[in-house]
Amino acid sequence: MALIAAGVLVGSAQAQSGSSTAGNGWAGNGTHAAGAGNGNGVGNGNGSGNGRAARGVGSATTTAVLTAQQTTDLLAMVEEEKLAHDVYVALARVTGDVRFTRIAAAETQHQQALERMLVSYGVADPTDGYASGAFPTPAFQELYDKLVARGSTSLAAALAVGREIERLDIADLVGAIAETDEAAL
């Protein structure tokens, strides 16, 4: 993976397993049933139940087991999506350009999709509890700081940083897809 190859993620990640708590999982039509928590929901706007849809909450898990490489890739991808989101939010604030706000919203959707995968495989989200611009992996923190600093100098520089993020993201996705035979991934 490009970010991994670039030294952003070093070493191996360990899967943290365990079952999710609170809530009844995801209903088949994309709505959340009887959940509770403090996160971001998903679906088609038809939320139901007696609680809020929550990130990392529910009992929908899979019996498939990820390989160490698949776990490493999945953990890196969720952190990378957070990085992209947080950089775009910072660049939107600095430049005032609404394009960064729109792209940040798309990155939120990507991150939430990956977080649902983590839950389904019983893997803890490494980004859970980290504020915008803060990362559990030092290399991602360093990359965030560099990208925001570089993109904050001008609109042209911010757009160049955005292109760089998207190229890295695509390269990482292509690499991860090539490395797996797990259909759900």
C-alpha cells in the first residue's frame, strides 16, 4: 500500500477481537433498529428504534477471520480516511473553499463504511476517541501536520494536497484489493 510503503504504517497491526455491545445491529434496509450510543448513523434517513445509531455499536458480526495483512490494511485504511477527512476540514477552514467541505463529507462516509467493517470483523477502531487532527499512529500524525502546513500556504497548494491525498488513497485501495480474496472487503 502506498502509505504503508511510504513508511506511514510500520510494523504489524494486531486485531483486537471481541463482540460489539449495545444495540440490535443493522436492519436489512439500511436503517438502524433499537441502538444506543454516541456516534454517526447510516442508512437512508429512515432511522428507527429507541436510540441513536452509534458508531461501533451493534451485534452484526461475521464469522470470517481476517488475515494479519487484511487486518493491517483495514486499520490503515480507516486511519487514512480519517486523515483525508481531517486534512480537508482544515483546508476548508484555511481557504474557505467549499469544495474541501464537500470532500470532507464524502471522506466521513468512507470512514463510516470502514468502521462498519471493523465492527463486523470484531476489530477495534484505532481512531475511536481521537479528535480532528489527532491520530493514534505517529506517522499518520506527522503526515497530517505536513499536509495541512503545505496546503495552508495557498488555494493552489491546498488543491495539490487534495490531489496527493486522493492518489495515495486510490493506490492503497488498489493494493489492498489485490492482496485479498475476502469478498466482503
